[in-house]
Amino acid sequence: MRRASRPAFPALALAACTLLAACEPGADRGKPVDARLAAYIAGIKAVDNHAHPMRPIPPGQPPDTEYDALPLDGIPPFQLPWRLRLDNPEWAAAARTLYGVPAADTGKAYLDALGAARARVLRARGTGFPSWVLDQAGIAVMFANRVAVGPGLMPPRFRWVPFDDPLLFPLDTRGEASRTPDTRTLYPRETALLRRYLLALGMKAPPNTLEAYVQAVIGPTLRHQHDSGAVAVKFEAAYLRPLDFGPPDPAAARAVYARYVHGGVPTRAEYKTLEDYLFHEIARDAGALGMPVHLHVLYEFGGFYSPGGSEPLQLEQVADDSTLRGTDFVMLHGGWPFTNQTLALLGKPNMYADISMMTQFIEPSQLAAVLRDWLSQWPEKVLFGTDAFDGGTPQGWDQGALLASNSARRALGIALTGMMRDGEITRARAEQLARMVLRDNAVRLYRLKL
Ligand SMILES: [Zn+2]
């Protein structure tokens, strides 16, 4: 470096100081998160819009198999993004925070020690274990997206979000299932769950006509879900087909149903006609019952999963359907990585997005950039979520909840500190935005009484 350039440094430093407004006494200059704001965010008791908590199972009892309608352990092995892999040390750090188990590696000795420590806490807490997990993660209420709930996962700390994909598939799904190695194992699970829904209504098979199916199966199933405490209903249809639910054609749907209800395999185009019609019926019913519709909108998971089929803009027809404006939709997982498309839909009055799973598999700095984009335009449409799920001993839903909650708070801190230092918002507004994302937006959308 040339000598002549030296005198420029003090002036530069001063300019940076003024711009960043970070030179007040005690300010954590250079740190990405303002310390006072971080402390404020840490104290907010959150509402988790989407997760798969596990029932606390006493020793010797059969395992919990109802945590997801489409558990992915049945599909061919697939790659996970880096942050979800076990060699990411954040997983062991979360286990250490929760159970005090130090990890030198992730070998058998560690897994045994963690399994034993976790079992001790579970035994001591019993059905209070899931609520204890929420306490550790600063979560007031977690939405349990599960086939069924049960002891330990009940209100007020847990609220149920059931699955309604099975209702889309009353006909033979073998044609649909044959599409990819992933869908081959996923469709039969939907068929089995529909059978369970039908049995609950005293039916062994779908009724003869589409009208009867809508009236005697869809209506009562949604009513039952609502009356059992459901706050929303969930579709993970993106694992099965593109999210381009087109305008319903009732006459064509009726004809497809009548042709195949007693047997035969519909073509893909025929099944889509029926699914599109049924999706609208279900979404409208859910809205009438005050239940928002959750949609898995994310480019993963699975070796044969369609990233293009799950782009947020596939939902444009749904978002612009005037007959669905009485229903609120939440794009779970924020449509990552197509977050600009998500932003484009947030302008519709009934479209929302959550950051579940983004809080686990992208770094807080990346999430912060997305949040800043969304919050500067649609601050009332963004919801916190973890997508905490069971990944076995080293990656329990409990560790996921803690990791995701910390990541969300860190990302919010970075985004809001940046907006404050750039003079876009005041400290009071930053605190308000943090409360909105972590809690208040969900309280308003679901009319929660906390
Ligand atoms: Zn999920």
C-alpha cells in the first residue's frame, strides 16, 4: 500500500461510524445484531406455525407413527442440504444445551449417552416432556402437523393441524403413483389415510357420486377436524403433483368420478381434473370453518421431488380465485429458494408465508436477507415456524425446535438491525416487527386466545 493513502483512514472510519449509527456509547459496533434488540427478541414467546412434535411414548410402548402423513423414510435415500446433516455441529450443540451431553464426535458412545440422557428427562417429565421442550426453545404454542395428536400434545401449548391430501384421491391412485420412485411409496399412504377417514364416518368405500363424496365425506371430515381442535389444515401435495390447482370444472370432475369410482385407473389428466375440483371444495370448506390452508411450498425433499412443481407461482390460480378469498393460505417453508415468487403472492389479501424449515436448513444470514425483503413490504404476512421433526436420536424434534427457534431469532436480529442502522425503521418498530413475526401475526390469523 502506498504511504499517501494512509491519511484517508480516519475520515473513512468516521464516515462509517455516522452511517451505521453504531458509535453511540456501548453500541456493539461491527456486530450484525444490536445487543439490546437481541435481548428483546430472545424474550418473545413464539407461536410456531408448523412442526411435527412427537408423542412422549412410555418405555415398552409402540413407537409414534402419526407424526407425518408422508414420512420420507419410505422413499429411496436422498441427499440433505448441509445444515440438516449430522456433521453440522449445531445439532450436537442443541443436544448439549438441552441434555448437557458433550460431543467429541457423533459416534456410538455419543449416541448412547444422548439417548440415555434424553430418556431420563422424558421419564421424569412424562406427558409434560413436549411442553418442557417448548419452554427451552421459547415457544408458547406449537402447531402440531400430525395425522393425530394425543397425550402431551394437547392445547393450550399444542394445536392440531391435520392432513387433507387424502381427500384429493378417492379413486385408484396406481397410475399417479407410478410416476416416480418417490411417488410409488407416497400415494399408497394417502390411500390408507383416506380409508381411515372413511372408516371414521362408517364407510368402507367412497360414495357413488361426486356430490355425495363432497357432502358425506369432505364436509363431515373437515367439520370433525375443526371440532377436534384443528386450527388449520395442511396439504403436502407438492410431494405428489405440481401445485397448479386449476379452475374447477365440476361437470368434468363429476364424469371422472362416476367413471372410476367402482374401479379402473384414471389417466393423469382425468385425475388432475378431479383433484383440482376437490382442492377448491376442501379449501372453501376450510375457510368457512375458519381454518387457513397450509401448503408445503419448498424445493425439497426427495431424489425425484419436483422443484418446478412446487414454485410459489404455481399457486397463482388459487391466489386469484375469487371464490377462495374467504380462505387464508399459508405457504409453508416460504417457497424457498423462490422467495421472490413468494413475495409476489404476499400482496394477495389471503396469502401468507412462514419460515419453517428455512430456520433449519439455510443459514440465519440468508434467512435475514429474505426477511428484510418481505418485512419491508408485507410485514403482517410473515410467520415464524420451525418444522421441528424427528430425525432419530442425534436429530430429535426437540433439538430441531431449539435450533430453529435460535436461528429465527438470529435472522430477525440481523434483518431488523440492518433496517435500524440504515435508518429505515426505529427501534420501537424493530421490536414490533419481531413480535409480529414470532407471535402477533399468528395470533391474529388464527384468532388465538393466549
Ligand atoms: Zn413439515
